[in-house]
Amino acid sequence: MPRRSQRNRHQVRSPLVPPSAPSPRSAPSQTDDAGAVDALRELAELTGLARPVDRELRVTAEATDWLGAPFAQRWALVVDAFRAALPDGIRSAQSWGDESAWVVVHPWDAAWPDRALRLRAHATRLGLIASDDSEPEWAARVRAGDSADAGALQALLPTEVDRVFLQNDLSAIAPGPLLPALDNRLRAMTEQDSAASASSYRFTMDSVARSMVEGETAASIMEFLREVSLTDVPQPLEYLVAQTAARHGLVRVGADSTGGTAVSSTDDHLLEAIAVDRNLRPMGLIRDRDRLTSRVSAETVAWALTDARYPATLVDRDGAAVAAARHRTAPTIVDDSHPYAPLIARLRSRQGPDADAAWLDRELEAAVRARAVVLVEVAMPDGSSRELTLEASGIGGGRLRGRDRAADVERTLPVRSIRSVRVVQD
């Protein structure tokens, strides 16, 4: 198997570098390119991190855990999944051959060259192929079939940090790429200002309210900030969290007894404002005495109100606040190695004597129309069976007519005595 040079190991582009970390090679960002976004979506589907469900691209349960893992672990998981997803002809015994030959693996498939080029582009994005077509040292073991090891790649990246600077202007500065688990939680309660070698986050009333809809509380937010802050929590930030918590829950959203959604509040003026808000017209909110009702799901209404800057809280039937999940995960795929098994089971469950007789009649009618020679198994009165070779000539009145080739005589057989029939190839 040809081996490629390992020179220029630093010339690797990978979209899996944490958002706050610089690329190992300084190059213009491609995330604004629609083609690059489509390529990343295809890569996410290929590696099982996302799946289309009812015209909606959803992350899988595996992606939820993957997002909180350190960079090295995330890269290794994606690379191993990418290798396992490579089609036959490229991947053999968990390894692959020279990437430059992928395009000629299936010469009779007109769509293959384009697919091969996309797969090769994915390998480049994952850092398995350098920009000059050489092979980085961390890719050699993956190509050979061993588990991915991001140690060599990790050495080229900035060290991930677990602390931030909280400032009086309601911003947070991470002095390096923040650990993914911390970054994900901080993003949920802030607006991200920038993603460079030092990421910047900004707290707003809307962002903090959003995190409270997702299940955070004033106490949990403050506890988290004290854990990750390199300094004390600034007083303006404490005031912001406290004010947002005091206002949060003024509008309560939950399911009603009819299966719809009810929106209630102790502030009747606020309900009136919601009822006439043009941005909320798609929710179909209708005034019903001291509340608003809608046929849209409670979670959707709660998020629509939050996006419209109303202090909405999702509650259960007992009135207790519950977390609302904005992003739904894709359901687990059932093993489809036998996709037709349920259909076959249903067909067999309907099978009976009548079905067998109908199928036999159709076979006999087809043989008569084609004047075919058939081998007929006939049940005899003593319980035994006999096979006759007939040139089928007619069927009617529950009887099959045909010339017996062996005896050279015309025979008439009761259809109910025929056990099976098959066409004899001349």
C-alpha cells in the first residue's frame, strides 16, 4: 500500500477545532460559505451526529454527549465513525487505500465520482489529509485500522481552559478555548460576542431568561459563575440575574384539560399585550376569560413568548415549573437489517387456505394463457401424491385440462386435488 510523506504536518484544516481555538493553519473562515455548511451537515449525518426527521435536521443522543467532550475525544469519535461509514471498495478490513484512487473504485456508477470527491473533502476537513495531499502522523494509524489517537494533533492546538474573567460590563472573557462542557453551559445563558483565541460572551436579560426557560435558576446560575470565575461575580451581573429571576414566571404556559395550551398571568395588562402582539399571531392565542388558549403545543408557545421577550415559564399540570427543550433529539434508529420483516410477518398472518387456493388459481390461469408446460402435484385418494407433466390447455368449473406428455392423453384434474404447480422450462 503506498505511503505518503508526513511533511507539512501543520497544514491541516479541521472544522472540529473548538469555536474558541484558532485553526492550526491560518486560513479564511469557510463557515459563511453555504457549500461548506452543507458539507458539514452531510458529515454530521454520515458520522451519526445528526439525522433528518420530518423535514427537520435533529441532533442525535450521541451528539449531546459528544458536544460536552474535550476536543481530542470529539475528534477521535468523529474520525472512527467516518471510517466505519466509508462504503465498500474504499474501506477494507477497517482501513482504506490511497485516497487519490477513491474516484475510480466504482467505474460503472455515474454518481460515484462526485460522492468520492465529497468523501475525500470530508477526510481533509477531519485532518486525515493535509492541504498538500500528504498524510499527517495522526492519520496513519486511523488509515491502518487502529483507533484514532489525537495526541499528536492536540499538541498543535491551544490548551483548553476552565476559567473565565467576569467583568462589570456584563461580559465574560475566556483566556483560551474553554472546555466544551463549560462553553456549552455558558453559551446557554449568554450571547457570544466573538470566537477567537479569547472568546467573549455577554450576559443580557434575554439570554438569562432563555436559560431559565431551559431549567436554570438564579441559584444555579450564580453557583456556576462562582465556579468558573477567576474573580468575584461583579455586582451588576448579580443584579441582572436577580432582576431576571424576579420577572421570570410572570407568564405561565401549560397544557389545559382539552389538550391545548393555556397562557395565564397575574398581570392582566400583560395578557392583553400578548393577545394583540402581531409576532405571536401564528400561535393562535384566543382570550378565554382570565387566560389565553392555543392549539399549539405548550413548549412551542413558551419559546415563542420568550423570543418575543415575555417572561414565560413552562409549567406542568400541577403548576410546577419545568424545563422546556428547544431542540429535540432524533429518535433512536431501530435495527433495519431486515426492513421487510414486519411486512412479511403481516402477510403471513393473513395467509390461510383461501389465500393458498387463490394463489394456485392465479398460477394455473397464467399457465393456461401461456399454454405452458407445468409439473402438477396431485393428491391421490389414498393420501399419496403423484406428479404429472401437463401442457395446460384450459381451466373452468373447478377443473384443469391439459395433455399428459408422458402418456400422450388428455387429462382433467380437480383443482382442489392439486397441491402445487410449477412451470417446466423447455
